[in-house]
Amino acid sequence: MDTQRSANSLAPAAVLGICLLLGLLLGGWVLGSQIKAIRLADRYVTVKGLVERTVKSDSAIWPVTFKEAGNELPAVFAKSESDKAAVLKFFAEQGVLPQEITVGQIQVTDKLANDYGGNQAASRYVVQQTVTVHSSDVDKIAKAGQKTAELVQAGIVVGGGYGQGISYKFGGLNALKPDMITEATRNARASADRFAANSGSHVGSIRSANQGVFSISAADGGPSGEDGGGGGASPDSSMMKQVRVVATVDYYLVR
């Protein structure tokens, strides 16, 4: 009877002990898995994939600004209108279509009214006009731009300040983006594979990825158009553009 009572009292303790042992084993396995996952998370490589494309601009914008000055407003205005007719004739001779031309508003400045100093202006009135060409035929506009001297020889004072000259634009970026992103990611993976091979590891899944910012710059080394860049001429002055993107990808490394 005593032996049976002793066996009955030991049974719950044995069950409790087995449960505690299983709990410790399970907890150790879970903790080990977490530590392994933490170590895996610490083992990754950051690589970049660069892709560049040289493309041709698909539109050109050319504002031609001209001024006339004098003391008699009707005479100055008449001379400005004569200049406008000469500019329009010049563009027509270069094959520019009427629908590609926009004539801006006339700007009249009365220097006497704006003269707050004591000096009398040499010419009281200044009349300024701008004729702007928008064309998708960039070669035609570039060729016409080489003949600007003809306007000067005709006695037309062409403005040469900021915003003057031919600006070339490229509007086909969205069509390039998918293929460029794919290639940039492929180049990043190739860099990760080389790093992993040198370190005795294997490339695992992607930890994080950033496709980067697309930039458009002058193909001849001008500054970047979207994300800044060095000095030099404006990228809009170059017909040929360089489209660039850098993808940054983090890959896990697996032993």
C-alpha cells in the first residue's frame, strides 16, 4: 500500500519534470533560431547598379528677343515691327512652320518715367518683343541657329541674356525607365555575386532596394539636369543627352 502511494505521488512530479524539460528544449530552439536570424540580418551587402543611356533631344525651344530704342514712340514701335517681320521671314527661310512660332507680347519701357536719378536717359522709349520657336525637328532648329548672324547683319539687335539661345529637351524618360531599372538591378546583383564569391558566401534574398533618381545631363559633360551636378554649360544647350540612374540594393549573405 505504501509503495503504491509513493508511486502515485511521484507521477505528477515526473510529468511536471518532463514538461519543464520540453519547455526548456523548445525555448532553447526558439532562442537559437532568433539568434541565427539576427546574425543573418547582420550579414548583408549594399551594392549599386549603374546604367547610362545616350539619347537625342526630341524638342527644341528657341526664343529670339529683339529691342529698339528711341525718343519717339511711334518710330520705335515701327522699327520693332520691322524687326519682327525680318525675324519671321528668317524663320520661314529656315523651314520653320507657322504653327511652330509664337509671338510674345510687346513690352514698352519709358525710361523717363522710371528714371529716379538725376541723369537723363539717352533714349526714352525701349520696345522689346520675343518670337519663340517650339519644334520637334531639332536638327532643323540647330541648323537655323548657326545662321543667327544673318539677323545681326540685317540690323536686328538680338538679345543674348539668360534664357536666350536654343534649349533642347528630352521628353521620352518614362519610356526608358522600366528597362533601365531592370538593367540597373541586374548590374547590382552581379556586383553582389562577385562580392559574395570573394567572401565565401552566397547571395540571398533582397533586404531592401532603392531604384534611385533619374538624371538627365548633357552628353558632352554638362551638369546634371534633375539631381544637380558640376559646373559648365547648361544641359539644355546640348542636343545629345545622357540619362543616368543608380539602383541601390541590399542583399543578404548566406554561408
